[in-house]
Amino acid sequence: MQTKRWKIDSSQEINLSIITEAINFLRQGEVVAFPTETVYGLGADAKTEEAVRKIFRAKGRPADNPLIAHVSTKKMLESLVLEKPSYVDDLIKTFSPGPLTYVLKSNGSCAKSVTAGLPTVAVRMPNHPIALALIDHFNGPIAAPSANTSGRPSPVTAEHVYRDLAGKIPGIIDAGPTGVGVESTVIDCTGDIPIILRPGAITEEEIASVVGDVHPSPKEQTRSDKYKHYKPEIPLWLVGLSDKEIERLIKEQESKGNRIGLLGRDDFVRRFKGEDSFSLGEDLQEIAKNLYAGFRYFDKETVDLVLCEAFPKEGLGKTIMNRIEQAASKTIE
């Protein structure tokens, strides 16, 4: 299969001919990769079982791992669920369109593969002009996980998508790098108090400021959390050590013939000498935006091991550390 790439400038007036061509693929039961504000998604008609199954086949994703149905309006969201607590309206008003996914009781409108047989459905309204235009003109929900090979770091550019899925999907809408860089926060809204199932771009503190009570991620994780995510090509060690201990670790590994890559803030990669380095920036928003690009930056030709800086688990730092901990093959503190 040849994979077509449509280039589009999301800051300009949207080229509807590209959107129409992508929608034609979706109407034929095919999958299309498209940008959201978080990461690139791999979309299919959320109401057509065979189309949704193509997402799982292209990604190599386990069938019991549910997907998110992407919608463009509150009305479309409501068309997929049985009911929603009143606090969901407050969250939608504050955060949607945006990187917040609501898990609600499903009315069965979506294909069974979207919900993985669960009585609930995850729904999100992305805050990206291309994603919203695609859903609007398709006139229906689009099921979409991240557009990467299952287990790999999520894609934040169309090139990342192409490297993973070229020849496996018919098309990619290329609108440049995404803005947020980490996936949406997922909250269970089936009870009186929302429960964070996956930390993401919207923090626990931000949600609590709207609804009051919110439960953090439970120790018993959702189905999707039993799978390893975000794995870079090169082994990544998460290091929460003093400068002297990091210098000692680098020398020790170099004495074994390992070429060291460094991943962290500007100051972190400047302080230590490695074979190669990738700066994530300084503030947490910048670090989140650049994290997956950092995971994908290193390859076997340049380094043998990547040392990644640890970050405080506060606010967006919780999300960043959640992703690094899942990507890391070893943690040294």
C-alpha cells in the first residue's frame, strides 16, 4: 500500500479539497492519520466495526485496548452516551475543545472495538482546526488512538507517523508539529466524583478547580496501562541522582564501551558530556511538547544508552514523569 501525505497549513484557510479526499478514505472504511493538539491520531469511522479493526491491525494494537471517539461538538458527544453527570457540562465548558477525554456510559452507537466490549466509551473534542474540520465534514465521530506502532513513542510530527506506518495506511494529513505533545487526560465520569485514569495535558489541579473533588489515578490501572508504551529505540534510564553520581555513572558506562545520550532540560544536557544530547527546553509545557521527539531522536547509530533527567511530580510534571517511567527500561535514584 502506498501512503499518501497531504501537506496543509493549519494557520491558513483550510484546504477543503484535502479534507474531502481524506474523508473519502474514511467513508470507504479506511484509516487516515491526522493532527490533534496533543499527538497525531490514526482515525477511522467510529461506528463501522471493520474500519475500526484496521486501526488495530495497522498499529499492532491489542484488541482489548479501548479507543477514544473524537467529536467536534457537545451534541455529537451526547449522541454517543446514555447519560452524563452535571459536572461534565462544567468540564466541557472549561476544557473542550481541548486535551480532556471523558469516559461515560455508552449507548452502543460506537463499534464494539472502540469500547473493547466495555459498557463505557471514551470521548474527546480535540482543539485543532484540522481535526475539527475533518470530524465536522465527516459528520460523525472518528475513533483514533495515537498514530504510531503500538508501544512506540507517540508521534508529534507527520514524519514520525510515516516512519512507523508507511505502507500500512493510505494517508497522512501533515499539518506540522503538534502543540501540546502529550496525550489527553482521561477521566472516568461515570460516578459522582471524576477519577483520573490517565494523567495528561490537563492536570489534576486544573480539573479540581472546576469540579472540586477529583480522585487521582487508582493503583489498579485501566486495561491500556498493562501494555508498555512510549518505548524508544535505545534503552533509556531515568536518573534521579546528584551531579557527581551522574558523572560517575557516565564514566562507568563509557568504560564499558557504551556511547551515552543525554535527555533533559537545557541545563542538564549542558552540565554533562555525552556522545549526543537532546534538550527538552526549560518550562514544563516546553518539556511536554518535546518529550516524544526526544524519545525518537536517538538511534543505534549514535548512542547505546540514554540517560534521562527526572522531574518533580507536580502539576504537568506528573504527566511527564508518567510517560518517562513507562518509557524507561531502568530507574536509578
